[in-house]
Amino acid sequence: MQQGRPQCDVYACRRNFPLKPLSPWHSLSPHEAFEKLDAKSEGLSEAEAARRLEADGPNQLPETGRPSRLLIILRQFNNPLIFILFAAAAAAFILGETADGIFICAVVAINVLIGALQEWRAEASAASLKKTLRIKPTIIRDGVRRVVDIEDIVAGDIICLESGAVAPADMRLVSAHDLRMDESLLTGESAPVAKQSDIALATETMLGDRRNMALAGTMVVAGRGAGLVCATGEDTELGAIATMLGARGARPPLLIRMEAFSARVGLLIVMLTALLGVAFFVQGASFSDVLLLSVALAVSAIPEGLPAAITVTLAIASSRMGKRNVIVRRLPAVEALGSCTLIATDKTGTLTVNRLTAKKIILPDGAEFDVTGEGLELSGELCAAPGAPGDESGRSRVLRLSRAAALTNEADIRETDGVVEARGDSVDIAFLVLAEKLGARKKDLQDTFRRHSALPYEPQHGYSASLDIETENGFISAKGAPEIVLKMCAGVDREIADAALHRLASAGYRVIAVAQGSAPSDGAELSVEHLGDLEFLGFVGLIDPLRKEAPEAVASARLAGVDVRMVTGDHPETALAIARQLDPSWAPDCVLTGAELSKLTGDALRSSINNAQIFARVEPAQKNLIVRELQAEGHFVAVTGDGVNDAPALKAANVGVAMGAGGTDVARAASDLIITDDNFASIVAGVEEGRAAYDNIRKIVWLLLATAVTEVLIFVLALVFSMPIPLTAVQILWMNLVTEGVQDVALAFEGKEPDLMKRKPRKPNEPIFNRQMIEQCLIIGLYVSIISFGLYYYLHEILGFDVETARNLNLLFLVSFHNFHAFNCRSETRSAFQVPLSANPILIFGVAGAQLIHILAMYTPVISDVLEIEPVALWEWAVVFTLGATVVLVGELYKFFIARPRAQRRHTGQRESPVHA
């Protein structure tokens, strides 16, 4: 195919620019493509190839740089609470309180270390894409075939394609002989695409319909051909995906909520410290006393154990998810999945098994049979379809049909140690699996029949046929497109056949007709002339079937208030057929195609995306757009997928969920969570665990903030009554250490609430510090602070105890209160007496251990001197213990009169008056 050179050096004019013509490559003829690239049919010269390689760079994908360890560590300090703790530590050192300063710095260091270790993850999305192209293609240069490194390929090279080869760049096909390519990596379509070189397509042709192109990363499953390289590296469709992966993904909702919470708490602490410091100074306190008060306030008000407790909570939830086939790559994604309001799921390989399967058989007389088993399952049953005729004679005819389809077949399947491997065209594989299910093994057929001659499948012909000999008799087997095969047959009842064909096609099946006839009597090679007067054996409906557990999993998600949308590169008819198996209420007007999407802008685009339930024939960039628009509508979006085409959307989502068993490295690297069993039901299990994790985080926040409110209010009351501060900074640090070091973490082990998956998702903008959290923290904090300060005032002012003794008893009371309050926090709505103690033994031992440690400290000379504490009398113990236990009663009253009725109103759909924190 010699092509003349253009009048000017077009390529030289375009160097250092993306190799995109004024019209897309698929809209050009081969001759026009050669001219645009200044290329020839015998290939480029080595000198010209070297020039182009230098001008445009190697054929490799863009890499996303990973942040350094130092940068990750520095990021951990970007938190208002950390800044305040550092200020408190500095003040402690200035005042000579070295122990306090060291302790505060140690707490900060631990939190920074934990956060940095979790953030240091493998950002290998672009690298995985690059590995996808690690091949050695065969090219033609100077008229000679040779093998080169993939990085050395340039625009204008001619690539030789054959079965099993992977396209190393985007190519305009210049020849195609029975060429079929698997493009599911890019488009999500499970069926191989037949390619043609002699056509030019419309400019607006969608990616999955460009039959004259071979795109980088796609694989040849049958036939051979040649392609003219028109785009390399980042200019390819695969490169565009790699570029999109370099963009920053959506931030998990927990991080959003915690950052907002930290900012609010930090601002409150600064204002409170400044206000109380001024008041203290006005009362005549020295500057050093004001600084000491500031340190004490900061330490008491800041829940410094919260970051570590949240990390432990998420790690525990991650472990629980792992037991339910969900691997967590990024800890915040644990809670993010529980927060999602919408799951945008891929069809191929996620809801379906990603393998064409023969599921329906309709014989010439209308007898209809269903076939059980999906994908490569070699065991299955043949049963008459509900309400359709089917008898034993029909079963024998189905066996004959499956045998004929297995004979005119180029695929191969084999089972080794229970693992089935298949090679060849997906349609041929589906028919071999069908034959195996019915007892017609290919090996037995090969032993019985001898292949005489065959007509292999050609896309332009639409069928395949073979002539096989059994002893002395031979017969012809044919299968292919119904409209082609039916013309080869005699005596077909077209009314029955047309009705059956329409029924299968409208249900989303890919329909293959099978026929058989006598061999030519002269022993001649099989030819087209022999394909007449065949006997029509029936139709076979092929489909990439739903996973067995998918319908129940989708129903469970919806019961939990999580919307489910299907986003696929497959045809709209097929997508709708699968969707209606999930939910029969989905109608054709719920489908939005990529072609329709590309024509929409502005409000029309947003409205169409928000209303559509099924997105079909969409390209990778459009999947990304869909996710962004859904997020703009206020959804927290979880995206599932398994292919390269899903990777940008996985990264753009609030949480990306990749399939582990059948997914690509690219999808897994771009995701936050990986489903090891490729089971959509595991995603729903992940939602449940994520919600449980968030519940436990709220329990921890309630425990810590109620204590913080108590301590701050005690200081306020002390200033109001012009009394010495009721606790020293060291005592506060000690109390936080012994009562928050174990109890808050122990709450992370709490089980799931009974109504967990019956609740609607939280509103995306709902803060952790919402109305209920404010109420319960203030009620508990106000009650305990009044009791604590009342005790302190009574001991010091009424009974005349010295300050140290009053502080000692006050500290003992607060330790007891904190331990009792931990049982309140086991549930925000259920009574503490309804939650079995045996369900969380870690909390029981933690509470007992904390109380014991404090008692031991009271009797240990060195520690008691530093903390300024001492043993107390038995009656004092009784008073303090009784007062501490009353907090459980307060918690029970709050739950009974406020929290539980509010939860019941939410379940019944009654509106709650909004309160914003």
C-alpha cells in the first residue's frame, strides 16, 4: 500500500504538539492517515523514527509523583489542635513545667507518626498503567519486520497485530483479517469487537464504536491485521486516563468532618483561653499564673487522644472488613463507604461475571430452555423455561445443537485442579462451556469426529462453519448471526423464529443461530456453495449474566437508603436488560447514553445525570464527569469498577471500590477499597462496617468531649468564685492518660447497633458535632462540672480542707465519673443496661485497670508526690464513687426522653428542626 508523500512536511510542522489531526483519526481513510503522518506502507526509516522519537519523546505514560516522607510528616502538623498543643507545650517549658511540656510533645509525636504511616501509601496508578504496556511489539521499518521496545514506537510506525498481541499505541487500522479485539479494558464492553480497516467513521463516533481503530492497551483475541500509529504515550486514550489519574481525588467525608470539627474546637479554645486569661489577670494573677492557666485549659479542652482513637477505630473496622472480603487501602475510606449516599457501579465484572454465557435456548418449534451456571462453570442444568414447552425430545435436540456449535469452534478450554482456563473468542468459549454442561466434551468430539475443512468466522460474513467426518459419514455445522444462518436453512417457520429472535434480542441477549446439514457427496472442501438446505437447530441467547448475589445486594443497599446507579461502556439495550433483572421498575427512559451526554451542557447536563439510573456506552472521561456532577448534587459517591476505564472515576469518587479477583492493577491502585471476591454484596457489607465505625467514632467523641466540657466549666466556675484552679496541668494530663488512654480505644471495639442498616445515610454536610452531640456533651458536662466544683468548693471553703486535699478528692471523683460515663457512651440511644457487658470485655478491663492504676498511684511515693495526690479514707471513697455513678442515671434520662424519641421520629420520616454546629 504505497502512499505518496505530501507536498509539505506535515509532521515537521506538528512536532512537539499532540498528534491530533484536524479531524479525528477514525474519520480518516487509511490513505488520509498516511498523508497526515507523512508515512509509507513500508514503514518509517530508522533515521526518521529517531528524529520523531527525539521530537515527541518516548511512548510512555505520564507518571504521578509521590510525595516525599518528609512532606507527608509535615502535613500531619497542619491541624489547629496540634498548633494549640504546641503552644501549650511551649508555655509549659517557659514556666519550667518540663514534665508537662515533654508529655504534650510526646502526644503530638505519636499522633503525627500514626497519621504519617497511614498516609504513606502506594500512589501507583500511573505506574500500573505503564506496566499494562510493557510489551515488545513487532513493527515494520524500512520494509523489514522487527521487534522493538515499546518506548521506541513513534507516530507513523506500522504495527503488526496477531492473536494475543496487545496494542502498544493508538492506531488507525490499515488492514484487518478476521480481526477481533477485547476492548473491555477501556470501554467495559465484554464482547470482542470486530475490526475493519476500509471504513471511515463519523467524527462524533463514540470510543466503543470506532471499529477502524486499535487502541493502546486493548488485546487481539482473533485474526490479524496492521495499524498505523497515530498517537503515543499520553496522547493515547489510555494516556488520557493516566493524566486524569494524576488529579487529586475527592476527600473522604471523615476527613472533611474532622477538619471542620478541629477548626471549630481550635477557635473555641483560643477564644476561651484568651477570655479566661484576661479575667484571671484582672483578678490580680501574675503573668506566669495566667500562662499556667492557659496550659491547663489547653490540655483540658483539647481531646488530644481523639486522632489516635479514630485511627484505632478505623483500623479495627478495616480488620472486620477484611473478614468480609473488603481490603482497606486507605483508612479514612472505612468511614467514607459508610457515609456514601450513592453507589455508581460498573456493570461488566462487578454486577456481572464478565464472561459471555449461554443462558437461553429456543428450538425451531418454540420449545424454550434455560441453562444454569455462569461464566466458566462447567456444571449446570438444562431446564424448560417457566411457561414454555419443553420435553425430553427437546433435550436431545438441545444436545445436538450444542454439539454442532462445539464443532464449528476455534476456542479451547481446559480444567486443571478445579481451575478452568479458556482461550479464544468469547462466543466460541461460551458454546464449549454449554457443550461441557450437556456432556459433549470437546476432547470426546475430537476423538469421534475428524475435521475435514472449515470456513472460519469473518466479521463481514457473520458466520463460521465446519465439515466434520464421523467414520464414513460427514456433516456440516454452522453458527452465526441469525439473519445469515436462517438464509442457509430450509423449512424454517419464520413466524416462530422471528418471535423467538425478537424475544431474545429485546431481553438483551446476543443471539446466535445454529444449523446443521449433510456433507457434500463428492468429498470436496467446504465452501459457501455447500451452505444451503441446512436444518435449523435453534437460537442460543448469550449474555454476560448477573452475579447470583447482585440483586439481593442492590436491594440491601437501597433498604439502607443508598441509591444505586449503573455506569457502563456497554450497549444501552444490554445495560437495561441487566438493570431490569436488578430492578424491574427501571424503564428505558432511565437510560442515558454517552452520545446523549456529550451533547448536554449546563442545567440540562446536571438534570439528566441526576435523573438517570443507567449510564450506557460512556467513555472514561464521561464516567469521571458523571461522578463529579453527582457530587455537585450533594451526594457522597462510591464508585465500583474493575477495568482501566473505571480508574479515573474510582479516583474522583469519595471512595473508590475496585474488584480484586478479576480487576486490573490500574483499578486496584486507583481505589480506596478492594473487594477480594468481586462480590457486590461485599460492598454492602462494607457499608455496614463503615457505618458501625462512624457510630463508634461518635461514641469516642462523646466520651472525650463530655470530659473536656466538664474540665473547662470547672475552671470557669473557679474563676467566677475567685478560687484556685481545681486541678493542676499535671493532674489533668494524668487523668487524660489513665481514663482516655484505654476507654476511648475500647469503645472502638463496640458492636453494631441493631438498626444500623435500616437508617437512611447521614446528610453529606452533617457534622460530627451535630445537635445530639452538642446536647449530650453539654448535659453531661454541665451536670458533672456542677457536682465536681460543688465538691471542691464544699471541701475547701466549707470544710476548710487545703487546696491539695480538695484537688486530690476532686481528681478521684473525675476519674470515677469518666469510667462510669464510658458505659453511657456504648450507645447513643440504647440504655447502658441493654448493651451486654460481655460484648466488649476490653472496655470492662480498661475501666477496672484505669481505676486500679489511679489507686496505685495514690499509694506510690514518687508518683503521688508529682501528682500531688494521696490515699483517702473509706467514707471519702464511698462518697466519690456514689457521686461518679450518678452520671449513668443522667445519661439514661437523656436517652429515654430525648435521644430515643428523636431516633424513632427519624425512622418514621418526621422532620427534625435543624441545628448547625
